[in-house]
Amino acid sequence: MKLKEAVAGWPLAGWTRGPMTWEDDAGMLKLLAVRGPSDTGALDLVAGDAQLCRWSNSIAIDDADQRKTIARVLASAVGRSLAEAGEVELDG
């Protein structure tokens, strides 16, 4: 199963930078960092655009085992576009 199949709506809508929201193709952003999971199970994501602006988003994964797998896969995809990250296999 690919990341984009495991995370509903990947590459995610709602990327924000302060009060601004990313309104272009989210696949154009590159994944820069993954933090978490937090105590509530959220993974905090940071992505960058072509102008080197940083955008943030978060996802909550209810299943603890899947959360660890998704966090690992996202960490391995740092530096890739969000579209490319979505193609990474969870079991690979």
C-alpha cells in the first residue's frame, strides 16, 4: 500500500504559513520535516515551496502501529515532493 492510499486526501489540503493557506497544487511542495507523533497521535509536517517558504500541516492517525509506519515513511521521504512522497510504499 502506498502512502497516498493510507492517508486520506494525500498530499493534504490546508497547508498554512501564518495566516496564509497554500492554494496551488500541494504536490509542488517538498517535504522538509516530520515531527511526532505527539501525545494525541498527530504528525506535524513542514514543506517548502520554490521560493523557500515553509508551510505546515498535521495529520492524525488513530492506529498506533500505522502511525509509526507512516511517520517512518514520511521521514524517509524528506526532500521529495509531496506527490513523490505519496508514491512511497508503506511496507517497503
